[in-house]
Amino acid sequence: MASKLEKAAEIYRSLGYEETDFDDILNLGIGSKEEQKEAREGLKSGDWTEIKQLSSNTYGFVSVVDVDLEKLAIFAIRVGVDAKRAANILRRSSEVALKAIEERGETFAMNFIQAACASNRRIWEHSLSVLGMLALKLVHEMNLEIPESVEYMKDWAAAAAILLTSKRKDYNFDERFVIEKSEILRRFNEHIEAGVALNVPATGPFSDILIWGVQNNLIAKDTAMEQVFYGLSIAQRPGDRKEYVNVLEQIGITDEEIKSRVETIIPLLGLGETAILERFAPVLIESVTEDWLYTILISCSSAKVKKIKKLILKSVLKREKPKSVKEYEDWLTFYKQDEDKSIAKLAESIEKAWGLEIVQEDVKEEVQGLWRETPKLWEVPRFEIGETSPENLTDLLTEISDRKEYIDDVAFERFIAMANNIAHKNPDEAKISLSGITINDSSGIWALGRWAKNIENNVCPDSKTNEWNGEKEVLKIRYSGLVYTRRVVLFESIDKWPCILSTPSYEDLSISLPDLTDRLIRYKNENFLYVAEPDLQFAITRLDIERITKEDKKRFLEKTEGLKLKILLPLGDFLKDESGEDIFAEEIIKEYLDDPYVEPEFLFEKNTYWRVDIDVPESLKAFPFRLSWCYENMYSIFPTWGDYSLTAIRRDSEAYHSQGINLRQIAKRRKPLTKGAMMNWIAAWSNLSDERAADVIAATHEAWERGLLLPGIADVSYLDWSGGTPSNLASLAFAMDNMAKDGMLSLVWKAACDIVEVSLTSPRILSGTAEMVKFIRDYIDEVIFAVENKLAPQTALEINAVKSLAKKSGSSKAVEYAKEIVNKLNSIGMDIKEEKHDKVQNQNTPNDFDEVWVVLPEAKNLINDNVKFDINVFEVRKGDKAFSFNLQLPDISDRLFQVYIYGWFYGIQKEAQMSGAVVDNDGKIIDEKEKSVWLHYDPEKKKVVVSKYRNWRGEKEGPLEGDSTPYSKIFLTIAVSTLAQDGESIYGAKSLFRQLVDSGDLSVENLREIMRELLLHEEISPAKLVRIVEKENKLLSICYVMLIECIKYAGRMTAENKKPPVWVNRVLDICIYYADYLREAVNRGYISGEDTKWQGLLEIANSTAKSAAVNKAKSLVKILELG
């Protein structure tokens, strides 16, 4: 506990805050000026809580000072902490917080709003943030200007949607502290205008509120249309533009109004987006004068979707032939050459109607030689710091400061080494160069900023805490990650180190033993008695063990004999052995040379994104373990390793700012990429953002030219480092296309063919397979040329999966492209070996049956609670549906309890309880001002009970104290139902489901009973319920009962409706995929009794309906030997 914080808490207590009711604390004083200053100093930074074990299975945050933190936050605001700090320490909105902030004035309030309205304080993307309501009341009560903040506007829209429309309340909507509806209406137009100008996402409630404003006469329709068209013109995301088109439709835009805005709409047509083209293109094409027609048609040529292309051409057919018809020949040729025959036919109809005779030249694309010889492996250059000077140090600081994330690459290592070099000789000179570093950075470089500004650093990356071990509190040391700790430790005293031990020897970041030897000798020569533990540990992991010679080792032993360099830990102690003796740096290195780290095998189930699991050699067991949270930094820590250290190579994501920089550094490695890294490097070209595209492309060319990228290496099972079913195949095909155009076809070809094979052997043809087969078709001539010229092996044309696909019936794009490929190969006499790719063919026992069909834990009895329910569907966001349950408790007849579980699963998963609203029998909330209630099963009362408090044991807010109570049937039913929800909910749902299976709460019979009940509710898709087992085969030993109950229910529906339900197709696909396992489970008696009959399957198989499900059922009957 920081002494400054304790002093502040003492002042707080002395003024009477702790014993005064929260609502009355503003009547208290804030102390003398000296007390205010001292309190402010202790409250302006630092953590007020720490994580502790609360019970045998529960962890939570507890205060590091024994005071009410909510009151302490108000006190901190009153004594003068800054607005950002105020936003960080306030836990909820309240009238007291509102008044305290108002007392600080308008500037403080505006700064507070900017800090408080933040995306990371929302449960969902468009929900109310924790302090959002407080920000709204500040703006309205103080009559502040509308903040130029998208996040504030998202809070306004979320609150307005709840108060003005029927949108359901979200988790952060506290009925005790709500802005008046009249206040929202008073400044409604201002907010709408500001929201459009700020480009607030229209995919959230903002667009709904805009529509509501027009429908309720708060905004004139003409004004709203002007705002919407302005929003369309500045929107960055296709989803926002789609929503704005919907707004126009909802407020009643007419065709005449569309025609009057032709100049505004034409640039929008050029974006090629379906929603815009579908609404505007037909109106304009059919009605504009000929002066505009050609321009509009050229803009519409960007359409990508078949439906829209046909719509455009049909609209053209509805108008008269233009006078200058010849000018349209090139435009029409574009459509005549379309791969889709129906589009080409429409283009021919226009050609005939307009009296044109377009002669198309048969242009054969020439082979460009895109399958090229792989360059030779390069020699890695030595690492060079460059000319050491204050000016160059400032330049390096500028270079790394321009990055959104600090990465330990060559540039960063030059910066560290040069900063140390200058600071060790002339600290004042270095401080001038480094004075621009901010001290509130989270990457560790803040420590260098504090050093440069002569600010004492009292923050240690490691920490000591008291934790409960089940019997008593024990001292626990928490170690920070190696990358972060090295930065902090080196930077906070950058001037004292004779040199940086972990500075690379080569540009791949590896270190040679001779260099490390010389650095240790330098410490000795300067009479420096110790080294920094994280610096030494980093240097050791970077050692290139394979390149160490006997001479290197001999020299090290001779030069370091008797060196006795101690190892200083960040907390201030020296590293010692079990007997309490000092461990010396040279001794630990000596032992490591004979007992080094060994790269582990990459195992998908062990290598999670958030934690690194690695065996530490005995030689380093004395070191603190600092690798747990170094997932994306492993290539910098172990620069000579393969896949295990290369997981930073992955596809772009919204927050992956360092993608390009990581790849530029990895492109400097000594060895070629391994199979997983190669696959994910290809995938890294998917969805490249403007920010990162240049670096990713440059890194790829550098790695290729250096011989680091090899053909045929990429393994599709490693895609996204998941080991699961490949996904996002369309964007992956796009990535492969771009790499092929850049002369790297050899790198992507085998991976593309392998993905088609994986798709054919999956329960269903994977989305994006057509794009992947199209890629193969587009480059087949290049591969044929490469094979003929012995640049590629003959096996490059053994694309057996494509031939199997070509034999399939139907007219899907994937099948059409496959047929084109086969016809091409047949036309030149290429013999393709045929290989069967039917989904389940062999009748043998699966080799991995015992691994897949896991033994389930002992089943718990299902606790029947007699709770009745109905289910409603609501949209969390566009396209993401969730379920709301109205629960009727057997002993409470006058009200229902409305619950849903979407983004926050902690309550049900860790505390076995759910929050909900009290509603009447029509599902309407009885008291809008009443807080949510909490439901849990009481084993003593043997019923579900209701509490006002989450912590019902202590009758107060906050996490539940003690162990959770058992799950009764309604809790398990709702838990299973979440598997069928959309969006981000699926991650929490899967985790919860696995936990309930592992604990025995969900057994085969319990799950059977729950499935039978859920199947009666048409709101829940059975296909979505069972999709969990599609990708997680180790759940098959329990989820088979879900498949059986679905087919039984589908059989009844087939008999009643004379056709199978649509959803059963996916269920049958999964059954066929696992048919060998299911049959073997029957043979071994794991599936027994009535389940072995697969009731309902014969009803589907014998149906006379024309349905793909019938054929699938017949196939499954044959495989399971039921007929």
C-alpha cells in the first residue's frame, strides 16, 4: 500500500466522510490547503484495489485502503484530481458525483466527459457506458456545448433510445439516476446535427432515434434528408451507409426526391454497395435525362452482387434507346463478358434492343510467369546501432513514438542501446533528447520519460500481495512479462548500466555468445557488481544456441571465471538459490549452455492467445517466470524458434496496430518460416488496412527475396493458429490472389488446393470455397506453364479435391469453377488421379475414437424448479439476435421475471445467478425506477428465490461472497439456449457449456430433457444449438443426444407437414460427418437403448418431399445400418 494513499485516506477519514451517508458528503469540508494538497498528491494516481481470492472458487477486487471507495472518489474530485483521474476512479453515476463535478466548473466537466465516455466502459458496442448517464446530465444541466466526441454521442443515442422508444434497458441503465425525457427532447435537434457531423455509427441506435425524430415531428423531413445525405457522404463504413439508406426509406423519401439529388448520389453509386445501388440506381437509370445516363451507368459498374447487376440491366431495358448509342458499347461489353450467363444474356438483350452489334475480340491472357524460382536464403547482417548522437537519439524516439504500439524490433533496440550509450556518458545530454516522452504511457517507456524529467519512479513492474491459499493469507509475488519488465527496469535508470546485455548481435535479434561475453566483461571493467535480471533473462533467451562453437564456450568460461556478477530483481533483492546464496550471472549462463530452452511442439489446445505454456529448463528455474503473457512477443524473445514463437504472424484485426512492424522484423530472421507461420503469413494479406498494408506488403517481399518463404510449406490446419475449421476463406482467396500477382504463386497454390479438400470433407461446404476454387481456376494456366517448364513439380496439378467437386450436381459457383478447371486439364491431356471425397465412406473404427469420445464426469441429478417460461427474440445489434426469457416462478403469480444473458456471463458462470427485470404478465416492466433483481436457486428452500442484491448473502452490491449455489433446471436451460444466440455471445456460451459439462451439471439425460423443452420453442434454431459440436469434437460424447433429439423432433414435423424442416439439414450434415464415431459408439454400448434406433430418421428418409434433407437422411440410414 502506497504511503501517500494512506495519508490521503487519513485526511478523508478525519473530515468525517467515512461515517457520513453518501448522499450527505457534499456538506462536509475538504480540509485546509495543505491537507488538500497532501490528499490530492495521494489520490491523483495509483491503484485503489487489488485482486484477491474471495472464496475457494471466486476472485474479486478488494480495496487496498479500508475506506468506502465511492466516497473516496468524490473526495478526490473535490480536492482537485484532474478530470481523467476522476473518470477512472468513479464507479457509477450519481447525483453526488454530478454536483461534485459541477462544482469544478465547465472546463473540468467537458474534460471529464471526454474521458468518461469510453468504448472500453461499455458492455456492448452501442450500449450505455458506465458513466454515460452522468455525462448526459452534465451537458444538459450545465448547458454545455455538445462535446465533439463520438463516444459521448453513442451514450446519448443509447439513453435516448431507451427513454424515447421501446428499446429495452441495458446493464448500465440505473433507474435511480436517469436524465429526464424532457431534457433529451429539449436539445434533441442539436444532438442529431452533432451526431451526423461527428460520423457517429449509424449501425447503433442513433439511426433509430433520427427516424423517431422525424416520425414525431421533432425534425422536419427535409432537414433530416439533408443531414442523412451529408452522413452518407462522410460515412467511412459500408454498414453505416446501409443504415442511412434505411433511414431515408423509413422517413419516406420519394423517387422525385432521389432524382433531385442526382449529383450527390452518383459518387455513392460508385462505391458498389448493394443497399445504395438497390434503392437509387433503378430510379435514376429509368428516369434521368440522357445527359446523366452514361455517368450513372459507369458509376453503377462497380456493383459486385449478381442481383444488383441484373437490377441495373433490367432498369436499362425499361428506358428508350439513347441517341448516342455507340458511346455505350464499352459499358455494355463489360457486362457481356461477365462470368454469369444470366447477366451476359441481359446484356445481349440490351444490345439487341439498342440495335448494336458488338464484336468481341477473343483475347487470350498470356502467361506471366507468376510461379517463380525461390530465392536463396540470405545471410543475416550484424546489428548496428548507427552513429551515436543526441540528434540521432531524438530521431529514433520520433520513429518509435509514431507507432501505436511499442515493438521490440531492430529500431526499438537501436533506441534502447543508443539511449544507454549516451546516458551512461552524459545523462544531461540524453535527458534533453528524451524530454518529449510522456509519463502516462502504458508500454513501459513511461519509465524513461520519468527519468528524463527527474521524476522519482515509485512503480515496480512486480508486486507483492497477500492471497488466500484456502487456509490462511500468504505472501505472493506477481511477476510482470519479460518485455515490459525489461523496459521499465532499464529505462528507470538508463544511465547507470555499462551496456545493455540483451542488445542483439544480429538483425534477427539473436545474440552471439562472444558478444554476451564481452558485455559481461565490460561490467567487470567498470566495477559494476550486478546485472538486471530481466535484461539478463532476455539476453539468455536470445542466445543462438545452435551457432555457439566450442571456441565460443571455452572463451566464455575463461573470460568470466570469478566474475561474480550478482543478479538484481526489480523488487530490490538479489537472486538467490534455495540455500540463500547469491546466484551469479556467469554461473547461470554456464549452466544454460548445457541445459537451454528447447522449442516445444506447437499444440493448438495449449497455445492460447492469452497465456504461453512453456517448460523452463532446470538451469533457469531460479529466474522469475515472465513468459506467461508474451504471446505476440515470443519472436523477439526467442528469435531462432519456429511456429511456437511466431504467433504474432496473423490476420489483421481492428486493434492489431503492430502487425506490419512485427512482420518487417520477422522478415529479418535467419531460418525460413515454418508451416504454421507460413500459412498465417499468407492470411496476413487478408483485409489489409490502410495503416498496415504498406508494411505487410514490404515485409512479404523482403522475406521472399531473402529466401524465408518456401513453397508447399503452409499447413492449412494452422490457419489462425486455431486448429479448427478454416474460416474467412473469401478474404483468404483475395490474399492469395494478390500474392500470386506479385510473383509468389508457388507459396499459395498448395494451400489453396488443401483448403478445397478440407471444405469437401467438412460437414458442409465451407463459406468462401467458391472464391478459393475461382482462384485456382484463374491461375491454372500459370501452374501448367510452371510444370511444363519444370519450375513446379508435377504434383502441383494433382488437384483431386477439385475433380471431386466438379462431379457434384447442382449449379453452384464452386462446382462451375471446378468443372472449368477439369475441362482445361482434360483439353491438354493432363491426367488427374481420382480420389474419393465423399463425406463418410469407410466402415472402419475411427483411429481417434478414444480421444474424441471422452468419458464424462459423474452426472449430477437435475433439480426441477417448476419454473415456467416463454421466450422472445430481440436484436442486440443489427443481425445479432438474443433471447429474453419471461420466468414464472411457482410461488409468485402476479409478476414475471425477465432475464437474458448475452455479453456478461460471469453471473451465471461463476455465481450461478441471473439478473432480471420485474415485468407484468404482458412482459412490460412494472416499475421503471426499480433496479434489477437477482435470481438464484436456494437449496434449503428448494426453489428459485429473488433478491434485490447481487451479493444476496451480504445484502449489498458487488460480487457474491462465498460459493455459488447449485444450478436448477431453468438455469441450465437458459445456459444451453445461449448456444443458439448470435454475435459475440457465442464465446461466453461455449465456455459456459463446457464448464457445465465438466462439472457434471449437464449430463446426457439432463441435456436430453432440456433439449426436448427447447425444441418446442420455434424462436430457438436447433441448427444453431448443435453447431457447437461441429467444431468441438470432444463434446460429441454428450452432444450426440442433442442430435438424436433434433432428428426425433424433425421426424415428427416431417410426418405432420409432409416435408422436413429446413433446419434439419445442418443437423444431418453433422451426423454424417461424425457417422463413424456414432456407429462405433453404438457398437461399444456408449449409445444404447432407444437412442440406437435414431427415431425420426426413417420418417425423413422416406419422405416424398423434394428436399436435400431426404437424401442426407437416406445416406445416414445406410451408414448407421438402420434400414
